[in-house]
Amino acid sequence: MATTQIAIDGPAGAGKSTIAKLVAELFKYTYIDTGAMYRAITLKAMRLNVELNDEDAFDFLNQTSFDYENGVLFMDSVDVSRLIRSREVSNNVSLVSSHQRVREILVERQRAIAHHKNVVMDGRDIGYNVLPNADFKFFLTANVATRAKRRFLENAQNGIHIPLEDLKNEIIARDDFDSNRTITPLKPAEDAIVIDTSDMKIEDVVKTIESIVRGENNHENESSARR
């Protein structure tokens, strides 16, 4: 059975998770938040008190289960969707996700899910690495100030209070780390449509993606989405 794959990449705070979830709901596809999987592994590693710099310390991945229910991630049968959004996890997830073995195992699982289901998958290397043959590829971006404000509001809704200026600095540091890491750095696929969401409402980004996926866009609309 043929399946449809939509890849949505971008840096922290670009809105990709929110938008990917809405696109998945729109098309009745399975939403896969790959970043949440890396966050979950980071959370588990911290709980196990393993040395985060030691790639060999992540053997516990082989005994770790993942499942998605209505876009919510369960690790080892436990809903970890709120726990993985802590500041400690955010500040360490880039390091954990830079380990080649960690990425190999999680990418294998992500591909297995996409092989059997219609999916909207978001992350940082989906379009050129995880799903290089995806039917549609998008790369969402936004300026640092906008991304920090979005993350500030998201944190506030979850009862997490971090100063806006601190969030800006953390985003800049994470951008630098993710973009310059040796293993699958943050970057758009060569054939991805890049959308700058800085001055766009969420619903407008969703409509842009919907138009392209449904084939309702013309070349002028598609080129206007590129930056």
C-alpha cells in the first residue's frame, strides 16, 4: 500500500511541531515528532545518571519503547510529553542527539513507522536524511526574537518560567550546535520549500502547506513561500 510522507524541518521555535501536528490532523495522518523522541532519550539518560558525553552509555536505547497516540509520545508506556519540555532536557538534547549511534537507532524506528502509515514527521534532518524520498518537504524558519517569544509563551502555558533573554541565548547556542554538528546537521533538504514564519500566523502557514500538498498552488505561490 502506497503511503504519503510529509517532512517538516526547522530550528527550535520555528513552529514546526505545532504546524506539523495541525497538518497531520488536517489530512488525518500520523504525526511523528522526532524531536520529542530525542528529548525523551535525554530525559531517560538524565534519570539513569549516565554520562551524556559518552555515546557508549546509551545502550539502554535497545530496551526503550516508543509509541504515538493522537500525537502524544509514550516512552516505556508512560506519557512523557510534559516532562521532556523541561529546561534541563532542552539544554542537553542537542548533545544527546549528536551521538551517531543514538541517531541511527531512532532514525531506524522513525522510518519503520513511516513505512506503514501516512505521516507528517518533523525534526531537523527529516527531508534529507530520515525520509529523503518524502513526497513533500518543508523547512520552517523564523528570526531568533520571534522564536524566543514563541518558546516563552509555550513554556508559560506549561508552567515553566524562563526569562525571554535567556531563551534567546539558548536558541542561538542551540542553532550553532545543531547547524555545525558532524552528524546530520540542521539544514534544509535541497528540494525543500523554505517558509519564513516570522510574520505569519499559524493558520496561514498551515494553509500554505495544505495548498502545496493538495496541488492547488501554482508556481508563483510556491516561489513566494521560499525565502
